[in-house]
Amino acid sequence: MTSAPSPPSPLRSPRRALFVDRDGTLNPDLHYLKDADRLELFRGVGDSLALAHDHGYLVICVTNQSGIERGLYGPDDVDRIHARLNERLRPFHAAVDAFYYCPHAPGSECACRKPGTALFEQARDDWAIDFGSSAVIGDRALDVEAGRRLGLLTAHVTPFGHRHEGEQELVDRGVVPDLRSDSFPLAVYRVLARG
Ligand SMILES: [Mg+2]
Ligand SMILES: [Zn+2]
């Protein structure tokens, strides 16, 4: 599922994208967030996403929202949260260009729940994205796994105070990211330095 402004002509040359996870990456993970009024961004997210745009990256958010299939909230709630997220970014002259989300629960065997790659591939087709010059930043091993499958530069970010759990999950799943950081802005700067 997607909520996006009209994509550009597919005839335009391939572009690079910064794929970002949502919960635990852009905003504290409040677990099945339903109420947009509770959304907060981590410090530095606005400025760093503006910088990504300045460097020519599209910013595409890909997020697992199993709370929909679990009946905890609906697509309208998710759309409101994404609209609010972009409102919060506006003072920084930053924006997420498009949001793609999987509404399914684990075990539903859909292709879109990360580490499945279907939403990334849909974004590639919608926006003429070149995976080889693109990157993904996320706080979970499944974000890194999806990026690896697609040949993206992968950056793992561990929110402040959760470093140990984040690192342990990578070890348990045998996933090795290209870059590691304990803050989102630093992850963005490192991606841009590689680009
Ligand atoms: Mg996350
Ligand atoms: Zn799905």
C-alpha cells in the first residue's frame, strides 16, 4: 500500500533514494502507534533529511504496520501519522517523498513485509530509482536484510539507549550492515559521505 504524491515520469533518468524505516528510526517506537498527536521525531531527523534532499536523494519511507491486520488501527490512522510526520518536517524544509507500508501480520507470507522487498521494488518502479546508488537506514535487522537483498548500501541505527538490543539482533540473525550508527543524523551523514 502506498500514499504518495504523483510520481514523476518514468522516462526520467534513474535516481538515487534514501530508504528509511519509520518506527525506531525517524521516531521513537511507541509500539502500534495509532494517534498522530503522539508522534515525535528523533533529534536531527529534519535537518538530516533536508541534507539528503540537497544531495539529490529521494526520501522514501518503507514501514511494517502489522497493527492494521491485527485490528489495532486502520489505514486512515497510518495516513494521518504520515501526514503529521511531514508536517513536523516542514519547518526544516524536509519531507518524506513517499510512504509505503505493509499492513500484514508476521506469518501472513506476503511479499511486502520487510525483510520482503516488494515495497522497495514498487518504489523503484514508481520513482525510477537506481538501487545501486541508493541506501537504506533502519533500526532492525530486517531493514538491513531487505537492503542486502536489493544491493543497497545498508546503515543500521540503534536509538539512544537501545544499542545492546540492536547489536544483538544483528548477531542473532547473522546480518552485517555496511554502516553502524547510534543516531539517525550520523547515519545519514555517513551515507552521504559514501555517495
Ligand atoms: Mg523500526
Ligand atoms: Zn505485507
